[in-house]
Amino acid sequence: MENTVEKLRIDGTRLWNTLMEMAEIGGTPAGGCNRQALTDEDKQGRDLFVRWCQEIGCEIRVDRMGNVFARRAGSEDLPPVITGSHLDTQPTGGKFDGVYGVLAGLEVLRTLDQHQIQTKAPVEVVVWTNEEGARFSPAMIGSGVWAGEFSLDYGHGRADKEGKTIGGELARIGYLGDEPAEPKPITAAFEAHIEQGPILEKQEQVIGVVTGVQGIRWYDVTFHGTPCHAGPTPMEDRRDPVQALSLLCQKLYGEVKAFSEDARMTCGDLRAEPGSRNTVPEKVVLALDLRHPQPEGLEHLHQSLHRLVKEVEEATGTTVEVRDEWHSPPVAFNEDCIAAVDKAVKSLGYSHRKMVSGAGHDSVYVSRVAPVSMIFVPCAGGLSHNEAESAEAEHLEAGCNVLLQAMLDRAGIA
Ligand SMILES: [Zn+2]
């Protein structure tokens, strides 16, 4: 039996066709998807997923946050092995972000059904509500409430731009379930996802064995200067916040690059006040994002920022204020789950590398209450959150085979 199971493969064509059928719901003329959380399109996508799961005899449960669980029974009374991701998309999203993780899970269930494989532990596929955070902020709120990061009231109260709430919209589309949104014991959890970055494609590798998720720190850095006329004021008499900003950026970019290839620095937004071409600004506010996979690395970047800010203040005569906006510590995934993925990749013979995720995922919250790891597959040009998002059928198939074998490893065969 063990031997047969090792030779078990998912059906790549069926997986691809399933992805393409789902992509028609909310499909955009440019070839992407607009299936935002709890819209009519999201309901249609959920309904289709539920129908597919019921066709192979799965039991469906929906919790109070609208997270959907499709369970294939095990032979023993054990905590389930779960997998899943999200079906909601960005307004100009692609066909694969999140959807792949859900439908790869469905393909695993279909493969087990087709070959009549009985696992010891039950196997479940989860659809998490509002991962993207596009319609309702914050992102990953379905898994967040479930894992205890947010209260149910907070989750239900989140409103979109029109004031419609998650609780109201769940009821409207028929996905306000009665099961408590809280974790039960779980044997292991896996999430397959497109990489959303360029590394696997660049290195011509098929599978990313994901060991964790980068830590993130957000800052608002405010540079205070003295506003003055762009003409009459000599350069040496100015306290110019933009000079301070550019000096800090130059120094910090240098340090980040020199520190580690895993470090990230992004200046995503800049705001000058009063914002007039012929006046030195009174202040400039920089939205800064620093990332590193290790806690010590992120701490190093944090310290560097504060040290360099002092240097810049001295050099420019400005004052610089650093305000912490958000801190999401690095996540290390579970060793046993990583090992199960690693073993599967090796036995299947796919090229692979270990990597950390640069983006947040439902697995971050799930990892707080259950053993978790992720499987990445390449996407063209690293492009995601974009209608042109694309992935190769062969890679999606490979990732799904890894998911199948890793889940069987943890679930056991009856
Ligand atoms: Zn995603």
C-alpha cells in the first residue's frame, strides 16, 4: 500500500481546468479576476467550491467568519490535516493568488477519492474569508479571527467604503455559519501558493520549500525643516527636510544592501508639506517598510534606522521623528511540516530551494495555533496582484503533487 501511495499523482489537467473554470467568475477583459471578498462573485466562487467538494462526498462546515471547511473523513478519530488559502482577489487580481491553494487542496481530495485512498486522519480544505484586505481591512481577517488574533465582533464590524460590514455581507450571501470561528486541534496544515516574487523563476526551480515569513516593521518618519523661499535663501542657510530625507535614504539603502540579501527596504509613500514647488517644505513624511526573515536581522535594521537618523539630524540641522506604525515579527514554520514538504519534493525529484515568504498569508495566523508550512511555485516575472498574473500548468501540477504527498505523510494511510 505504501508503495502505491508513493506513486500516487494528482491530475494536472483537471487541476488546470478547475482553475480556469473558477477564473470565469469575476473574470476581467484583461484576463484577470475581480472577485472581492463577500461580493456576489465571491458567493458564486464559494458555491462552486462547495458543490465540487460535495460531489466527492465531503462534509461542509462554515464558521461565524464565513471560513469554509470541506472535510474528507479519516479512518481514525484524529485531528485533521488541513490545507487551503483564499478565493477572494484584488480588484485587478489574477487567476492564481490564493485560488491555487484552495483548488490544489480540492485536487488532492479528488485524487484520494478517485483512487479510493483512506487516510487515518481526516483531510480538510479551507477557504479563508477576506485574505486580500482589498474590500475590507485588515487583510487575512478570516484566519485572524479564527486563530484568536482579532475578536469576532471586530471581524464582523469591519466595513467597506460603502459602510457594508463583513457580518452583514456574510449573512447576505449565505455564508454566516454557526460554527464558532476558533481553532480545533490540527495535526498539520499546508498552504500551496504562487511565489509572488521572481526568485524561483530566475533560478529555474520548480518548488519553494517555505520555512517562514519575513518580519515586517512599518514606520512613519517625519523630517522637520524650516520653510523658506526657493530663490533668496542661500543653500547653506536652509534647514531642508528633503536633504535630510535623501541623506537618510542613501545611508539606509547602503546599510540594508550591505547587511544581507534577505533584508528589504521600501519607501512606498512620501508627503511634503505645504507641498509647493518654490518653498522648502516645512516637513516631509516618509512611509518606510523594513523586512527581514530573522528577528535579530529585523532588530538590526531597526537599530540602524535609529542610529542613522541621529547622524542625519546632526549633518542637516533638521529634526527627524520616527514613529512605529506596525510590527509583525518573523514567522518560523513548523519543522515537521517543512520536513514533510522537503521529503515529498525530494521523492518526486523536483528542483527546489528553501525560501522565506516575502508576503503575508493566512498561514501566518494559522501558524499561531497549529503546525504549518507552505509550498511555493513560480509565477511569471514574479508578478502578482495583477491581471497578468500567470503560472505554468506543469509547475502548478508539481506543487500539487508535493501538497498531496506532504498531506499523506502527516495524515497516514489506513
Ligand atoms: Zn494570496
